[in-house]
Amino acid sequence: MKYTDSDIHAKWNEVVDFATQHATGEGLRTGRRWLEDSFNEYFTMLADTKGRSKDWLVGHRELVAQRLAIEVLGNVKGTDYRDKMAKLDDTLKDIVHNPPIERGVRR
């Protein structure tokens, strides 16, 4: 399925929102699974729309995770922001290094 640029942008906003909720622990979707699924769906949308190869997507997961952390940093408030960002960084590293396997089977 081909997605529009607005679909991809909306999915990116969702990823940022879930990452912020995960880092802060505030909101309805604070769990890691919300973030992981949304992050992986974003890459699936890119592959389907932009014609990117699976190898390209795997190689760029870390760059996108870094971009995501930078965007979330602006949303995280409080004196414990370092702890919140460390939690997010740990989660993103795990998500980046464990991409989904075809047919929904997980490692």
C-alpha cells in the first residue's frame, strides 16, 4: 500500500508522542510496546512508499532513533529529565537492534 506524505508525517507525530509518553511515564500509552510498534510501522510505511530496501531501513533505524530522541528532549520537563531520557535511549537502542522479523515472529 502506498501512503501519502501526510500519512507518514502523522505516523511520525504518533511515534514522537508515544516516545514522549514512554519517557515521562505520563499519558495512556506509556508502555514500550506502543512505541516499538509505532516505530516499526513508521519504517514499514517508508519502505512501502519510498521504495526503500530492507537493508536501507535497517541501516537507518539508528539515525531515526537519534532524531526521535532529539525531538522528545524538547517535550521532557522536570529535574529528572536525564533519567527520563536515559530510559528512552535504552528502549530505543533495544528497538533499533531488534527489528521485527518477517511474518510477525519476534526474536
